[in-house]
Amino acid sequence: MKRRSGQLTTAAQISRKENLVFYGHSGTGKTFFFEALDQQVVEAGMRVAWFRLEDLGALMRAHRADDSIT
């Protein structure tokens, strides 16, 4: 489901526990946007995890069928 950044303004909206993928060219404010959003989420008592695409791919490749991770 695509959303515009203006729709991601409150931690209540994040409480649906959907994964977010945010992409764009260098210098467009992605990190700044998510740091501000993460602050709202943490203040609401939820957890935040950041993954670089390369790290997420490695984690997925390491995952085993028995739900263990190497």
C-alpha cells in the first residue's frame, strides 16, 4: 500500500505495525524524516528497527526454515 509522507504524521498511525520502505534520491530528507518519525514512535512506547537494504538482505538469507538465524 503506497502512502504519502504527509499521511505518516502520528505514532497512532504507525501502531498498525506495518513495515515501511522509504526510498528516494540522495539528499531528499529520508533520514531526517524517519528520525523525526522514530522519535514519535519511541515516545509512544513502541520499538523501532532500522535496516540498510544490504543488511536486511543478509539477514533474510541467513534465516532458516526452522525459524532460527545463523
